[in-house]
Amino acid sequence: MENKTVYLNGQYLPLNEAKVSVLDRGFLFGDGVYEVIPSYSGHLFHFQEHLQRLENSLAGISLANPHTREQWLDILTPLLDANFDQYIYLQITRGAASKRDHAFPENIPPTVFAMCSAIVPIAGLSNGVKAISMDDTRWKFCNVKAITLLGNILHRQEAIDQGCAEALLIKDGYVIEGAASNVFAVIDGVLCTPPKGHDILPGITRDVILDLARKNNIPCSEDKIPFAALQKANEIWVTSSTREIIPIVELDAMPISDGKPGPVWQAMNQLFQAHKQALL
Ligand code: PDD
């Protein structure tokens, strides 16, 4: 195991020395939230937006933010290496109470953990990847970036078991998002993505893409996408902090358009890479 330095409750430790209690509510209940923040050449990408989402997630589970944004930056910066593209994983749980009880404990400090990992380029990105569609079986607060990810995990594993990279989740006849990503589709020349709400995680990559589309006169909409429209889309992409923008070229074993990444993806990927460089 790589023995990198991680942050745990005020200390920087080798990974194999970082330990939490078995009574930690993250372990017992999945009672916590997390963030994933990319870092390009040592610069945290859209840090303020990620911290805003962290604050929203904490508020969503009634857990106080243990740190100011300045403190978070001070905590995370020593974990970064300017020589690599990486991502920060940070997690806050409701701490370790003296006994297991569903109700919130009183006067217990949260557990705060952060580590940095390499961003591994997706193999065969320029050829696109395959996806399956599945009924969304997750809970009703998908806007909260909760560590309780069993629903997402089961969806994602089903996709992998079927030789696919992602599961697109369907609810009441509409596509919602991926198991670990947001979804975009190019339909009749318009770049479409489902609207924000309790159904989806408000992806930072999603917001960056919409902003880039608007600034570059690419028609776009934040509207519900019927599954039938998705199946006939010219292009489908999934987006996330760790995988950026990935073209889906096959959905449920049926090719999307000619089964190759489309021109809008090519254009947006270039805009996205240029945007990353501009922020360095
Ligand atoms: N997940 N929707 C879900 C369910 C996600 O898990 C993610 C990202 C996204 C995209 O959000 P963003 O663009 O802010 O990364 C959407 C992260 C990467 C993870 O769980 O590791």
C-alpha cells in the first residue's frame, strides 16, 4: 500500500497510521459527507464552488462545518503535489460517540479526514465508453454528497459487471445522472442536462460545462430529458471531477449516433482543457 501522508483530525500522518474508532458514525451509520476536489499542477480547481457544496451538504445533514474556507485551504494545501494532477478526497463524519445510537450525539467532535490521490487518465477516452441504463434506486437527498453510497455502488458495479463504464439512472421515465457522474446529451443541436434538485448531485464539472457552453454560444438547456429522447440523442456524455467529460458511445448495447465521440464533445473537451490551463 502506498504510504502517503494524509490528514486526520488536525494531524498529518502516514496513511497506514491514520486510524478512526469503530464507533465512528461514518463507520457505523454512513453518517457523514464528503467532497472530491481536483488539483491541476497543485492548484485546486474551483475550490470555492466545492467548499460551497460542502457547506450545503453539511447543512443538509445538520452538521456544523468544523473549519472556515481559509482553514480548509491551509489543511489541504500540504497534501498537494504540483508535479501531478490529483484529487483531494475529504470526509467529515459526525464523530465517535460512546455508544451506538441513531440519534445525533451531543458535544462530540466530528471526524475530519483528507487525502490526495493521482488522477488516472481514462483508458481509451477518445473512443468513448459504454453505459447501461437502470432504474434509480437511491434515496431522496441525492443533492447531499453523503458518504452513504450503497445505492451508487450497486448501480456502478452492475455497469462494470456488464462490461460498461457507467450506469445512467432513470426515474419516472427521465434520465437523472450517472452512478458517479452527471449526464449531458446533445439533442437536436442543444446540449441538455437535467436540472438541479434533490434528484441529482449538483456537479461542479456540470456547472463549469454549462458556463463554458453559454460563453461560447453552444445552445444549452437545463431541462428534464425523457429516456426515449436520450436513446435517440446525437451525443451522450458523463462528467465528474475525477473523469472530466467522457463520451458515451453505446447505451444498452445500442450505438449512439455512429458509435464514436461526437463533435460537440470534441469542442467542449477542448474548451474544458483550455479552461483548466487558464486557471493555473
Ligand atoms: N462523484 N453525481 C454523482 C452521483 C457523483 O458521485 C459525482 C461525482 C457527480 C459529479 O460531480 P462533480 O462534477 O462535482 O465531481 C455527479 C465523485 C467524483 C466521487 O464520488 O468520487
